[in-house]
Amino acid sequence: MKEAFAYVIGLGAAVMMPVIFSVLGMCIGIRPAKAVKSGLLVGVGFVGLGVVTALLTTNLGPALKGMTELYQLNLPFFDLGWPAAAAVAYSCAVGAFIIPVCLFFADRKALKMVDYPLLLTFVFFFIFSGNMARIGIVRDFFSILLEKSTLLFSVVSCQIISNVPSAILLSQFTENYRELLVGVNVGGAGTLIASLASLITFREYVKHNPGKSTAYIVKFSVFNFAFLGILTAFMAAIM
């Protein structure tokens, strides 16, 4: 079984992503022909991305190396780009103060559009995670569960307090970071609160489709728990 999963993974994103997107498209009601066409376009995109990356690495690599040797450049710093910088900014106390202040002067409408109840919900999740980690009996209990199966327990935890707070909380009780990272990523599927993105999507759907929240939750739960079970079983088999 493990060899079979390894073979499937070894096919690469260019092969598997079209299959996954085609199946997902048909599951949500897209016509088979259109779903397969969309999946193939995703595969072409992955191939194109790989080609461009390979060309840049092959052609620009020697040129950049020659330039550094010619001009005797010593550049010990690397520009990670805005995603990493944004993560650092949002995670520090100064950033939490400066960002709202800048928005107040630059774009006050953005502050009015923030979903504060949803934001506070996740703030309380993080507070809850931090407090739980300080309770001795909880620390011992979590350590025992994570020793048995870090993957499964992290998936279950995400269903209750969401995946990001789960990652922060559980990282204090285990050194099996490989299974923990996989667990909190897979655990983003399942309940509505398993991922902040799912809650945001639900709020937007209800806003534009009032009275259809129950139907949305039912369909969301069916698809998400199905994929959660499949992904969890798949990762448990290959890890």
C-alpha cells in the first residue's frame, strides 16, 4: 500500500493536480467536459511554471555567479518578499499597532469592512491555546496523546480550535513537527471553524444568499469530512 501511494505521489503535480481538480469540479456540479478541460489547464500551468523556473535557474544561475565573482560581491542577505515580511509584521506587537494606525489614515473604509466578530473569535482561540498550554494536567494529557499519534490528534484539534491555533498550541508538546505540520494542514478540512478561510467563505455566502445557510453547511460538511477522511487515511498510510 505504501509503495502504491509513493508511486501516485511520484507522478508529480502536473499529473495529479488535473485529476484532483477534474474530480472536484464534477463533485460540485460542473459538467464533466468542462471539469476535465479546467483540470488540464491547471496541469499545463504547472508544466509551464516548471519550465520557466528551470530556464531561469539554468540560464541566470551561471550569469549571477559570474557577476558576483567579477565584482567581488558579498551579499549575505536574501529578500524573502512581502509574504514573509507580512507574517513578521503581523506577528509582532509593533505591527499590531502600526498596521491599524496606517489604515486609519490611508484607508478608513478598510477598517469599517473588517469582520470584527470573526476576528475576535480567532483572537479568543489564540488566548485559549496559550492558557491551556500553561495548565500542568493539560500539558501531560496532550503529551500522551501526541506520543500515540501526532497526526491524528492534530487533525482532531483543528476541528475544535482551528488549524493555526492548534499548530501553536500542540507545537509545545511534541517534537514530531513533520506529522504536526501535515496534521494541521489536513485538519483545515472538516468543520467550519477548522480553518479561518472556511468561516470567511461561509460569512460571505450567507451575506449574499440569506436563508440558505443550512443547505450550505450540509453540503460543506459532506464534502469536507469526506476529503478529511481521505486525506487523513492517505497521509497516515505513507508517513
